[in-house]
Amino acid sequence: MSSIEFPPNPPPASHHNSFPFFSLPSELRSKILSSILCTETRTIDLDPKNHLSASTRLNLFLVSKRFGYEAYHIFYSGHTFRIFQTHGRFLGKRTEPLLARLPSYYRAALVSLELRLGPGWSDPPKPWYVSDRLGLEDCTSVRTLRVFVEVDPSSPVFKGFRLNRDFFTHFSGDLLRGVIERLPVLETVEFDAYPSVDRHGALVTRLLDDARRANKRIAWGSQRDWGDSLADKLEKVRLKARQGKPFNLSLPPLNLPNRVLSITRPSTRTEPSPHREPSALKKPPLLTTSPPRLPHNPTSPHRHRPRTYTPHQLRLHI
């Protein structure tokens, strides 16, 4: 009977064959961890597919205590966490939001949160209320709150489908005010919306008023062009005035091209005067400083007639 031969045991791993990761500079280690841990969406919410995208990355937390400490700081600071869930599977009464499920030291590593308004506009989900269970007071690094509006039920399009025109507007305003009051170091509230949402509608107006009353800086998301108007450019000045800080009201200079601008005056039809020479009537002169004047004739019957001019061009040098 032949004996069974087993392969020899592999030699024990030596620390000389491992890569000295912690000998790298901290900036380089952060870039390496960011490329591994940060997802493409950059927004994390309760979703049934989280185990497919995040579970493999979160295994890096178990490599070692030091590695896990650096990894979770990169993961939680590199993503925006949604305060209230929006997936239909997690809108039940007993489902806690994702923020309430995180330990306090994970919430302390967050830098941005998102409040998405729109799902359940006729009947808001039961878990959508601000309380101590969210642990917003532990978010000591959150300085940006992103507010995304999906629909505005106060629009006339929803007439006949809503129970009350201002119900969701008041609900969303109270929700935003409660979140702002509990975040200790919040500085900026960033607004964004779908193209169907009117910026001057009742919902967005109420949200802007609540953010301004709390003396928070207003910013605009990348999906809408709401930040191009002059009123938005003066928002920073208004905030500084409310906070009693010095501000400058000077407007930036106009970038006009250094060239000649031709301005055509509207044509005015008039009868030719008998006191004007025929050559002057055929070819009207170009005005540079002042319009041409008729020769003074006190005995002319047309001396009280209003002065009119033929079409001409003004040359303005800027």
C-alpha cells in the first residue's frame, strides 16, 4: 500500500516581503485609500444593493486597528450620507434611517449630509422626523448640507392630486429647520432640484427663508443654473450684513471690448426745410459731439418748429 504524500507547508510569511504602507506620507496614503474606498455615486443611502458595492470595501477596516482608523475616516468623509432614506423598501414605520444606525465615532467623521425632498409628498414616510435618534449633534465635522428637491406639490400641475397646497411646503420647512438647529458647525446649505421645480415656487422659497434666518451661506448645486443671477451673487453680501461683518458693495468692472460701437438712431421722417442747402439734404452728416444745427434766422417762419434730424449714426469711442 503506497503512502500518501502531502505537499510541504509553505514557508511562513516574512515581514520583509510585505509592502511598508505606513512608511508612505499621509497624503499619499489618503489618495490610495480614496481611490479604493470612494464609490462613483458619492452618495450613500439605505439601498438593497449596498452589499454589492460597499461590503468589499469595508473589509479593509478589518486589516488592522491602525489601517481601519485611517480607512473609515477616508470612507465616511469622502461620501455624502442621506439623512432620510428614499428607497421604497425602507420606508416602513420601524425602519431606522442610516444615520441612526451609525456609531457616534463614524458620525463624527462625516463632512456632508443630504436631505432629499419629494418622495411621499402626499403622505410623508413615518421615519421622516428629526429627533435624538439621528445623532446630528455628533456630526461635529459636517459643514455642508445638500438639499435636493424632486417635486414641488404647490405647483398648479399637482392641483387635483394634493390634499393641501401648503402641506408638504410646511413639512419640508420644519424638517430643514430641525436639521439645521441640531448640526453644531454647519456653514453652508446647498440647494439643487430637478428641472421641473420652480426656484420661485412656494417650496424652494420657504427653504431659502429658513436657511437665511439661520444665517447660513446659500450655495447652488451643479444640476441647475440658479447661481448666475445678480441676486445670488449678492447673497454673500446679505449674509455678512446680517452677521454684522464688514462687506464691500462695489460691483466688478464691465469687460467691454476696446473698439468702436455703432449705434443707429431710429428714423424720423420730416419735410425738408427750404433754408437748408440741397447738398446737405442728400447726404446727412455724421454726428460726433453734437447734432447739426440750422443757421440762425429770426425772420424765418420755421424758427419755432421742433428740430428733427434725418437718420444717421453715432460713433462712440469706449
